Amino acid sequence: MKNDLTNASLDQWIDRHLAEEPPRSKSLVMTIFGDAIVPHGGLAWLGSLIELLAPFGVNDRLLRTSVFRLAQEGWLVSQRDGRRSHYTITPEAAQRFARAFRRVYAAPHVHWHGSWTFVLGTNGLSAAERTTLRKELLWEGYSVVAPGIAGHPAGDAEALDDLLGRLDMRGKVYVVQAAQLPGVQGKPLADLIAEGWDLREVAGGYERFIERFAPVRSLLGGEVSPRQAFIVRTLLIHAYRRVQLHDPQLPVELLPEPWPGAAAYELARELYLLTYAAAEEYVVAALRREAPDVAGAGAAFFERFGGLH
């Protein structure tokens, strides 16, 4: 009886969440690819995608439109085999895709070593190139700290080099690392945080995530079906990803205290641990209905959130 009540309550929470915050289908396809399909080889037949998206109210027509647009944008590539078609992430998008999802599952423990990464010397670029570079740097968490200068206190060199490569801008801008000059009483570099980022929106996003998903803890105490576990895990990662990928990933020493991102990560980790195994049953069953030889999740899957036990 207790399990029946738990399942009914969990179904009510799922229905309420989907009614109040229905996920956009195209974004949801990306979440399911990254969280559920990539660990099993990254390929999904259309029939399996239809089955995986159906619990979220995404019908056949809407799914076809979403994957078509993602293919147009260079994220997915499709192949046909007779009347059937399957989708995979394009080689060009795979590295960027993998980096974004690794970030989702990683603990927010970036530390500051006292230096900044600056991208400058954009005067030689065309107006269109400057606009594109600025947009991409902002997406990577950089801030425009002065005209023509973008900076970050914990810049990821690999991600920045990949960004410049994608934009064909290697060798066109200066990329430098700078630290406070000893013996000179300048303004502390740490003060650039307040000038460069307004963290209130990001903090608010984390707080709303916690408010929305904290009640799920008690609803996962009993037996949960694979379908329910898959829905909760997907909604969890979809919501967390949306907030976390807008987080500039500043070093913990430069964040306000208490920072809700830390609590949001712990909640996401806890709920993922409670749902991942049962959810995998649902994912594997859906994928193998169209491709019986689909492999189990790879080793990298079990490294998520510091290790799945």
C-alpha cells in the first residue's frame, strides 16, 4: 500500500511539473541524447526516440520537427535504412556536446589561483566576427570587463582553444593570463567579479531548482517503476542543465556565501543516485526494441556525479 501511495504521489508530482514547466521538445531531445543515449553508443532509431519522448507529451510529429531542426543546426545527423532512420550526434558537435555534459555532472569545485584569462585585440576582427566571439565567450562564462576585453578568473584553456577553432579565429586575437603585479597598489583583481557578473539570476535559478526538486526526495523512498525513474531523472537533468550551463563557473573563493549552486549540485546528485539504475532499465529496453545489440552504459557513465554506486 505504501509503495502504491508513493507511486501515485510521484505521478502527481510528474504531472504537475510537466503542466507548470513543460520542457521544449528540441531542448529535451538534447537532454535525452546527452544523458541517456550517449552512454549507449550515441545512436538511436527514430522508433526508440518516439518511445523515450512520449512520457513528456512529445508526439511523433513534434519529435520529427525537433530532430530535423537539430540536424539543420549541425547537432544531429540522420541515416536511413529502408523505411527506418536513426540519429547520432555529428562529429563536429560531439566534442562540444561532451564537454557541456561533463560539466553538468561535475562538482562545482573550481578554485582560484589568483590569475585571470583575458581575450583581447578584437579590433582587427570584422563587426560580425566581434559579435559572434562576444556571444560565444559569454556562453563560456566570460565577461566583457572592458571594451574589447573579455575575461574569466578560471578560464578553461581547452574549451577556449576549441571555441576559437570553431570560429576560425585562432591567431586572430590575443589570449593572455594575467595576475596582480607585486608591489603595485592596484585595484584587486577579485573586484572584477562584482563589476563583470550579476550572479543574482543564476543564484535565483539554483534556488528555484532546489524548491522544485527537493520534494522528490521523499517520493523516491519506495519502489519506483523504471518509467517513473526515467522521467524523474530526465526532468532533473533537463532542469539542472538549464541553470548550470548559464553559471559562469567562477572559482568558489570568489562566489557569495552561501552559494546555492553547491546545494543544487548535492540535490541533483542525490536524486540521480536514487533514479539512475531503474531509469537505465527503461532506456535500454527502449533502445533495444529497435536495435537488440545496443550495449550497456560505458564506464564514463558510472563516473557521473563523483561516482554512481
